[in-house]
Amino acid sequence: MSVIEWTKDFIIGNNKIDLQHMELINIYNALLVETKKGEGNNKIKEYLKKLADYATLHFDTEEKYFEEIKYPSLDRQKKEHLDFKKKVINLIKDFQAKKIRLNMDILDFLKDWINNHIINEDCKAREFIKKASETNLEDNINGINYNISGEGNIVFFIHDNIHSSNYFSDILHFYQKKFKVVTFDLLGCGNSLRNNKIEGDFWQQNSEIINKICLKHKLNDIIIFSYNFGCYTALNTALKYPELVKGIVLYNPEKPIFEKEDLKILMRNREKSKKSSESFFYSRMHGDDWEEVINNDSKIFCNLKDGKKNIFPHKQSNIKCPVNTFYSMKDFNSEKFLNFLEFSEKIPNSRIIFENYSEDPLFLKSPQKFLLNFENFVKALFSQNVS
Ligand SMILES: [Fe+2]
Ligand SMILES: [Fe+2]
């Protein structure tokens, strides 16, 4: 009997759940390997328990998510999950009491259940998930794909310089209840036009796109949330369109100066990601040609000439709006922080906030906790309390 090979057929369209399915399959495969080694192997018991525990955790996550998005087949899901849990618990009991031996028939059952349940049941939710994270308004300007949803103060989300709006699709429903949310795919990324010659001041171009979207939809007083290298798109926008940007929230910003050594690290990490589970993350963001997307992005960095390695070659003192920067203590990088600290001290209205609960990527790990911080910042902005 062979292992379960994870393929794209298993993707249901929610990052967290898809990653859990991958992990469930990994645990099953490990159990199979141990079982094949023969009886008396302590690891069989260990992996069997791991499978039961992880399945429970996964079912809880999945049921909660289905409840949130009001998935109509939730009851059927709950029933199947419960049946499986009972069967596995009984299996463990019988195995521990030495009533049964873990043979290939049992592994066959587990394999069939995992395969069938994910592909035939969980994947039925695919269309529903897509609709739940879909937007009220989808459009494109010059090949840039974007969408606008929800009501309230206007918030633009940017993840990074290879940002795709898919990154936020799993948590968007929290924010749509409170804000008018604009997500977009940067040029060359997500569903935007593929462009093999992204050159020049990439961060500048992206701020122009934000302005175009705002002009077209008459959006004012926007708040930009951005992360990593995307932070420089937010700051550029505030500098170039001071009337447009009411406030900025940054999360774990990258260093403003990009050195040759950083390029080497970036290239190494990109190559590694092609062979790791990160490839799944990238393919969800950008689609089948994701490798080309990250290669293009690496090219942008390679093309930064010596004199241009400063990716924000402007005067920070000209940024007029409040800038709140959050740092996660769980993946804290002191070098990155110290570089940004020096940079941000020159921004007149800048605050740095440390969070010890959030992790990268913060939105996926603790969206509701962060939402509270975010709401407070926005409230203060509009009541002029930010000094
Ligand atoms: Fe599932
Ligand atoms: Fe399920």
C-alpha cells in the first residue's frame, strides 16, 4: 500500500484548513511507514494517537470556520467527523488492549476515509468558500485586479511586494463587518496582469495604483495596512498623496536599505521555498506560475542599482499622517527592527507597538485580536486623538 500523495485536488481554498489537511496526510503517511516496519514498534501507537489528536483539532477548526461562513452542509460534516473520531478512538482502545493488530486493512480504511472525506466532502465547500471571500465589487485598472467589500472607513490591505489579495481571503470576513476593505493584486502577482519586465521604482508604481483605485471609486481618507516590503508602498503612497492617506498601520516592516547580502539571503530562501511547503502558500497566492512570479520579484531586487538600494529614498519627515508600527515578539528580528527604528524616528507621527501574542503571518494566526488594535487605531484617527 502506498502513501497518500497530496495533490491540488485536495485544495479547498482556505489556507489554514488546507495546511491542516496536508499535516493530517503527513501523519497518516508516517503511521503507514511505521506500521510497515512491523509489530512491537512503539511509534505505531504514537502516530495513531497523533492522528486522532490532530484530526480532532482539525475538525474543530473546520467546523468553526464553516459556522462562521454559514456553510449549509455543516451538520453533515459534523456527523462524519464524529463518526471518524469514534472509530479512531475505538481503534486505539482495541489496539492498546491488544484486541487487534494494526494491519493493512485498518490503514486502508484510514486512507480511504481521509481521501474521500477531503475530496468528496470538504471540497464540496470550495465554491461556497470562494463566494464567502468574494467581493461586492471586482474590477481591474491597467491589468491590476482588485476588489472592494464591506462598509465603513476604508482600509487597503497589502501583504508584501509579491502581494496577492488571496493572502487575506481567509480573514476578510472579520474586517468586512467593520470596514470597507480594498484588496488588490500587485502588478505581476495574484490575478493581475503578468509582467515580466517589472522595473524601476516598484514601490512607487504600487502607490500610483492605490491612487487610481481611489480616484475611480471616489475613496478618501484611506488607511493602509501593510507588511514586510509592502510597508514601503504604504509610506510612498502617504508621501505622494498626502490628502488621500489618513493613517498607516505597518506590521513587521522590512529594512529600508537592501544590501547585497540581503539579496543572497532572499535568493536562497526563494530557492528553498520551491521545494518546501511554502510552495503551497505561493501557489495559492499566485497560481500555477508562482515560481515565475517570485523569480520576477527577485529580479526587481537584483536590478536595484547600488545607488538605489535604499528602497525609500525620500524624506521621512514629509510623511504627515500617523504611522503605527506593530512588531511581533514571537518572530522578532532585532536587526530588522533596529534598521527600521532609525528610519521611523524621522517620521513625525510614528509609534512602535510590540505585541507578544501575534505571530507571522499575524492575520491568519490571531485575526480577531489584531482587529481590536486596528479598530482602536482607526477610531483614534477619526476622532483626532492621535498626536
Ligand atoms: Fe477536513
Ligand atoms: Fe471535514
